[in-house]
Amino acid sequence: QLQLVESGGGLVQPGGSLRLSCVASGFTLDYYGIGWFRQAPGKEREGVSCIRSNGGSTNYADSVKGRFTISRDSAKNTVYLQMNSLKPEDTAIYYCAATKRSTYFCSGSLYDYWGQGTQVTVSS
């Protein structure tokens, strides 16, 4: 059974950092495009950052460029989202998702498998 599990969320002050992890079981993440999405209360789901399978190409929402970094650790079958200089508007539930399509576009409709989400709260 394909499963994604996110972790690493929590409460952090503005300007702080968090690293989210997305661990896969039942499949090898290297062969899948992975996306990080978020949804704040009362708002639509937003694509935050996505990375193509086997690599390289990445995509970031304008609101997080220069602050967030997506990366893979093949040995751990994990994708990370390093979040720096966090702002209150980054507060949301963060989800990772996987697709077999060769894409790094952050459109939720392209992704087939979703984790349960992890809460990120940025507040003083």
C-alpha cells in the first residue's frame, strides 16, 4: 500500500525555521514527482514547492521563493521542505503528494497520492 507520512510541523516564531519531512512507504520516491501543498483555514489549497522524479527540476510559489527549499534523500526515501524566515502567512496545514507523471508543476490535480498533513503555525 502506497503511503506518505509528513512530520516536522509545529509552532514557530516569525523569522524562525522548520524542516518538514515526507516519508514514503510501499514505493520509491525517486520515481515520483513530489509536491508540497498547504491549506490555510478558509483558503484554497496552494502549491508550495514541487520536484520532478529523479531529480533535478524544482518549482516554487512566488510567496516562498528564496525562503523554502525542497530536496530529496534517496537513501531515506524522504523528501524535505526546509522553511526559513517563516511568516505568519505561512501558517497552514502542509501536505506532501506524489505523482508518477513526469512533472514538477504544483497543480494538485496532477498528484495521485497524498499524506495526512502536518500543521505549521507561525506566531509570536
